[in-house]
Amino acid sequence: MAEPPRPSGAARDESAPTAAQLARRILLAADPAAKQQAAHAAWAIASAGRLAEPVPGGPAAPMPDRPARPTRPLLLPPAAMPKRGRAGSPRARFALLHALAHIAFNAIDLAADMAGRFGHLMPPGFASDWFRIAAEEAAHFAMLAELLAEQGGSYGDLPAHDGLWEAARATSHDLAARLAVVPQVLEARGLDVTPAMIARFRALGDARAADVLARILNDEIGHVAAGNRWFRQVVGDSSGEAVQRFHVLVRAHFRGGLKPPFNDSARAEAGLATDWYQPLCARCPPWS
């Protein structure tokens, strides 16, 4: 996969915003339109090389414990989520798209928090990468919101759960753990399940939804790849050290094992060879 675009290296001045300042603007925007706008603005600043350089060894800037949220959707525990309805029905299709929109909305905040919470520990390209990802997640949310509108609804019409942000809170103290769990476990799961969803929408004659999900899948490969690349830099990659550290962190911070089936080709494209995830599989034959 091609290396993501980097900041141009343009001259910086003392008024250049920090990654933490831009991240807070995203995280504290409750309205979906405002959050999307803040994400795109942050990426425009970072991609133009106008992001302030992190201060080596400087203190961490405080990030919100929770991002701001709109009044809808109602957030429920995962176990309390209602059933989506009969597979293939309009209700089930709307519920699936609503769930995906909620994931994308949360992913904007996850990427922003990554940049703002840990950017001062890393080279400038780190925050830039995650602001790019936040902007791409904002674009994903916009596309999914359009699909919901075409079906006569909108984001917030159905309840949703808060599991993704709980994973961020559980790893807020440890960059390596965050990189292991969020992009390389949670987002990597999207690589596994999205192809079947694409096929399902095509079988139902909904080529537009299928094309949107195909675009999202391609972008998500890049997001997982960014997580893998930075994880290797943080923990080291000599003699399988990164793989072993990944296993330790996932077992410590992710409840339950990983579940098949796996999209081996997409995972490999993102840097996750089978020895990264197969030993963590709860329903797979013993790994050797």
C-alpha cells in the first residue's frame, strides 16, 4: 500500500495549532455536521504542514474523558440493543446502515483522540496520519448518512451502543495498547465482515450502498495499516517482537478472543500476517 500523504514541510509560526488543540475541537463538537467540519479542518491544517511540532518530552495535553455527543441516538449497553429485523428487509437494511454510521461517527473521535492524546510522544507524521483518518471517517459518516436519508431516515433514529469508546478509555494510558486494540482489532474486524455486507447489498439490488461500503473497505485497509505501521515503530519489530507484544496487549485489553472468519488478503495488505491474529482466535484450531 502506498505511503499516506505527508505534510509539505511549509514554514510554521508560533500561532500554528497543536495536535491536541485540533483534536479537542473535534472531540468537543457534539453536532455531527460540526464534528465532520472540525475533522476536515484538522486534516487541512496537518496536510499543509501547518501543525505545530510536538515538544520532545513535553507534557501530555488533557483530552476529554468522553467526546461530546448529540442528543440522539440513545446509547444503550450492547446487550440491550434491539434486533435489526428479518435479514434483507427494509428495516434490517436501515438498521445495518445506521449501525455502520454510528461506527464511523465514533471512529472520527477515536482517530482524533489518538492524534491529540499521543501526538506529543511521536514524530509529526503520527498526528498527521490520524487526522487524515479522522477526515476519512467523517467522509464515511457523510456517505452513510446520505444512504439513511434516501431511505427516509437519519442518524439517531435508532439506539446505538458505546462499546467503541469504552475501548478507547481502557487504553487511554498506553499508546501501544491503543494501537493494538483499536485499529488492529476493532477496525480490522471491519475488514472481515464488510465483504459479506457488500455482497448482501448487491444481491438485494442496492448497488449504491454496496459501492459505498466498497469505498469504506478500501479506506479501512489503510487505517489498519497505519495502526500496524506505528505499532511496529513504538514496540520494535526485530525477531517477531512486535507480534509477541501485540498478543500480550490484546489479551490484556480486549475481552474474548478474535472470531473468524478472517479476511486474510485484506489483513495481509494492512500488514497483519496470520501469525498476528490466528493465535488469538477463540474458535480456530490450535495455532502452530
